[in-house]
Amino acid sequence: MSELLTLAGLSVPMRALRTLAAEYGDLPVPHVLFSPFFPERLDLSLHNGLGEFEVWRAALDIDPEQVEFREQAGDTWTLRATAPYAGAEVRLIAYGSALDSVRERGGDA
């Protein structure tokens, strides 16, 4: 980065987060990331399983066909999607145990 980014330079994703909090304050709390490298983007990550992803996907009006499924190290599944919201690019990701990992531990999926 060649020029200094100030906190005001992150106003777009901060505004999106404020709007989300006002409109959807009952949604599960995600890990929130603002980055000076992507000053127009708001990253929301969910680490308590994949179920929380669906309520966020619906709130952000993301088409199910836009969701990308990935597998990490064989025992973690991720769901990812990106959508515009309140002027920002919102990147949503959820992490959850792969079904086989849950079964091996004797838990429910």
C-alpha cells in the first residue's frame, strides 16, 4: 500500500456492519474482519458449524447457487459466498465438521 489508509477509509464495510446489526441483530455473532487491503469488503466468518451460514445467507439474500462448498484437510467443510450489502462487498464463510468426522466421534451431524 503506497498511501496511508485512515479509519475513515473503512467506512463502507463499517456502515454495512452497522446496518446488519440494526436489521438483523438476532443473527448469530460472526467473527468480523475489516482489512486495509480490501477497504470495501466486510468479512464475516462463522465457526460454530454450517447451520449458522444458512440464516446469514438468507439475510444477505444470497442465492443458494452462489454458495461454494470446500473441504479442508478432510475433516472440515466450508461454505463460502459473497454478496453486495449496503455498499460493501460482504464475504461470508462458515466452518463445520465433515459428516464423516462427526460420525467417527459418535456425534450428530
